[in-house]
Amino acid sequence: MAVYTQVPAEDIDAFLTRYDAGRLVSAKGIAEGVENSNYLLETTGHDGNGHRYILTLYEKRVDEADLPFFMDLLDHLGARGCLVPRFIADREGKRLQQLAGRPACLIEFLTGISVTEPTVGQARAAGAALGAMHRAAEGFTGERRNALDLPGWHDLAARCGEDFDRIAPGLGARVAEELAFLDAHWPAGLPRSVIHADLFPDNVLMLGDEVTGLIDFYFSCTDIRAYDLAVTHSAWCFSQDGATWFGERAKALGAGYEATHGLSAAERTAFPILCRGAALRFLLTRAYDWINTPADALVIRKDPLAYLRRLDFYAGARPADLLGA
């Protein structure tokens, strides 16, 4: 279970007294997610009818100084009809707390499940939800730099160094080759906005083919808007090992996004390069974690080569291949 900070039930119950949430009935650690410690709380509710919340304790990968950006973003999106989990203020209007020596927040609970192998219909719904999120984000004035942009990829690659070839022979040379390509071809002048930057299937809640929530905005930042679709494309349109490409899912994802937001001609032309960047980003973060995560850690390491396979696919792809005509 990826819960780094264990919190006694009596401490959670005391924490809840700051809110109009009722008393604690149960607290269950949530295994999904690797960035923070999350608990699903059942409470009596302020009216005695019962309620659910998410309690999140922020671990070392989330900078406490970034939390106001995330809070303001979700408030902005929620006020414009996006199904996102907003941060709940206590009776004094305070959203950020301390619990067990960690920054902590109480967050709205959204119904739905995360799918493992999306259907074509679910891919279409995810594309539509991402486009709707980009529409809703218009007018948001908050800014947060993407630390995992092209300069950040160079930094990660340097930190992996010769250890790349412990993962696979020749991987270091392949990464260097791709970085040189992206340095020369990364698109300039495309529209920028706040993006989710991590919209994998486990960050989309669904009931059937209906999206009921977008969650886990802790990589959200300001960057090329179409890059957000590229990240989502890389996550939804391949088998988990990256070996199988699902073209119908990809067309559906693109059609869903087109229905609620759409791409300009320049964004569509640049899309294969943006996808190459997305694939390299996750190859690098997975490689870094693979090299630096102890074997006995709570977190299960994810295979970097699953994203090398995606990268190799994108290197030979055209816009029409990826999004449909």
C-alpha cells in the first residue's frame, strides 16, 4: 500500500473536528498513487446521514508552496462545471492544515472507478473531458512552471547517466539521440495554458463510458496546451507495456477532444513531436525511479521500456496516424 505516513484513527477524528464533517466512522488507506498518503474517510456527516472524503497528506515530492496553485485551479475549474475534487475549507476558512507532521488537506470525494484497459467509448469520453477542462481553464491566471519540460528532461538524463544501460543496453545513447532531436524540433509559438500533465486512466474516474471526475492535479502546470493531449494519448492508446498500439482508441480520444475543444492546424502538425516529448518524459521519470528506488520500497517501480516502445512508435508516426484524418 502506497501510504507513507500512518495516521491513527483517533488523530484523524480529532482533525475532523475542525470541519463540519461529523465524526470519523472509518479510515482506509488508498493503495493507488505514489506521490502522497491518501485515506478514504467515512464520517457521520454534518447532518448524520454519512459522508465520504479524501484525506491527503503531502509527502516530499509535492512542494507545499505549490498547494495554493492547485487549490485555486480546482476552485476555478469546479466553478465552471468541471468534475474535479475541490479542497474543503474548515470552519475558519482554512484549506491547508498540518497532520502527523505533514501538510494535509480534506478533499471532496468523487464517485467512479479508474479503468485499467479503456474501451473506445471510454477513450472518447476522456478526450472530451480533457477538452472541456481546457475550456474551463480559460481565464485562470495562476502560473506554475513545468519542472518536467525539455530542460528538465536534460537534467533527469544527466542524473541517470551511465545507469541507463543497466536498464537496457544502448538506452543512454537512445535518450541522448532523442533529446538532440527535440532540442532541434520542439515547437515554439503554440498556445499555452494550464494543463493537467498526467491524465492517465488512473486519474480519470468513470461509470461505464461516462467520466465522473478528473483527479490528481499535482503535476498541473503552465505549458503547451496540446502537449496535455499528447500525454493523455501516450497513456490511453497503448497496452501497458507499450507493445500494442490501439488505433481506434486514439481516433476516439482525438474525436472526443475535437468535440469539446479541438486542435489548430499548427497543433495537429506538431502533435507527433509533442507525443515524442510525452513519451520521453515518462521514460525518464520511470528510469530515474527505477535506478533510485530501493528494492524494499513501498512503491512498485514502473518499467521505463514501456515508454521507450511508445517513443519508437511516435518517431515514425504522422498526425493522421495518431488522431485520425
